[in-house]
Amino acid sequence: MSSILSKGANKTAPKKKPSKTFSGNKTWFVFAIIAAVAAAGLIFAILSQLVSTTTYYVLKNDVPARSQVTPEMLAEVVTSNGSEPRNALGLAEVSNPDAPVYAKFALNTGDILTASNTGGLTPLQESIPEDYVVASFVADANNAVAGKLATGNYIDIIALGGADSNSTVAKYALRHVLLMDVSTDPGAIGENDTGATDENGNPLETSTQTSTQDQLRSGVPSLYTVALPAADAAKLALIRESDIFVVLSPKKDSEDSKNDSFKPADITVTEGQVFSDTPVGDSGAKTDPTFGNEEVSTSETAEEEATPSESASPAATD
């Protein structure tokens, strides 16, 4: 009997299996810890990016086409690391004396320099047809769209002439001519030193001066460089000493030129025609005084209709 009891006492109670609920909670707890660590790492990375800063550069002023960009023309912009513009040029590229940086076309204040809008100064002929030549002429601002012409515009040139003062003729001598460059004072072309001095009258170092070529392009244009066929350049040579009037070419001419449908035209007016009894046509036909801003036009019309006219006569009374 005792042996039986001893044998029964030696038997161990069976182990309880852990509940499935506890095992699942433990797994979720581990996942929660891992997720918290990952979130903390992500937040730390974001905060590090926000705290860490970097610098890029933009233009302080407008830069005309084919003008050299120098370090003095750049303004520093500080931003969070990683938010700076990609492929932006900096001081290192602009300061390299072996590879000067030029604006490929007119750039505006605040523009970012990139390889697409800057580069080396290439010959003018590379951007025009092989049988074209490059020429220039002078025109006062009051006879050339108030000096608002810019590189890339297409212009028409009207020449005034005649056998005597009583038979003056205005004729479109050249049409749809490409403007390649503009500058201010032809007499200063070719100078390399501005003669700038400091407050004590001492000459500034070359690196701190703005070249005369750049200064010429910062004022009102009066010297125009154009690309045109050789025969048209010969016409320009004949009329350059005459009174000339420069206008922007119509948009239609540019479209027709692209579509190879541009048609030559003889546009000539004589004094007799100007001062004849012929009725004068509508020079503003098809134009819009709001320049396409219909909302402004509509709102102004509504205000005018809502406000009684001050000049309206009061109603007559007996």
C-alpha cells in the first residue's frame, strides 16, 4: 500500500499549456515596440532634416541675354536640407574663371541658375540658319516700341524716304526680323572697365566691377542686333541712315513663318494717302482693352450699372 502511495506521490502534475490569448497579446506587444521604435526613428529623421539647413542661390537682379553671371549677382537663400532646388548652380560654378557662366536668354530677379538657362558664350551664328548674317542698327526708344523690345522678339522696320519733302513715303522695308541682342549705348561697346571707384576714389578691383557690356543691357535699348538673309542686310544698310520706325511683328506672321505660309506684302503709305479725304478705318478692331481679363471687364461693367451716373439730369418737375 505504501509503495503504491509513494508511486502516486512521485507522479508530477501535468503542465498547463499557455493560453492562446496570452501568446497573441505577447506578439502584438512585440510588434507595438517595433512600430514605436520605427516611428521614433522616422520622427528623428524628419526633425533632423528640418533642423539641418543648406544654401542655394538666386539672381539679385535681372540679367539680359548673353550677359556673364558673376558672384556679385547672386543672393543666398537658406532652406531646410533636402528642399533646395535640384541641379541649381552655385558660387563654385559661377566663380570658375576657366568656365564663365552666361545667361542663354533674359533672366529675371529670383531666377535659379541651371544648365538649361546658362552656359558658355556661343557664337551668334550657331542659333540661326546657315545662310543668315548678323547685323545691327540704331533706333531711338521713341521710334522703337518705347524701348520695350527684347531678345527673341520679331520686328518690322518701316523706312521713311522720298524724292523731296512733298513726296515722303513710309514703307515696310523689312518684316519679321529676329532680334538677337539689345544694348543701350553703342559708343561704349568694347570697353572692359567701368571706371568704378570706392568712397575714397580708389579704383575697384576687376572682380568687384560690373562690365560695361552688362551695364549696356540694363538701360533702355537703342542698339539692336538682328539675324536676317544677306539681301535683307543690304536693305538695312541702305535705310540705316534714314528715319526708321520699328514695330513688333504681328503674331500671325510668326505662325505663318512656322507653317511656311508667310506671304510677302508691299505695305506702303504716301503723304497724299494720309492727308486725303479717304475715310479712316478702325485701328482698334479685334482688340480687347482688358487684354483678355474678362472678369475685370465684367465686374467693372456691373459696378457702372449699379452706380447711377453723376452726370444724369434730374427728372423734370412741373
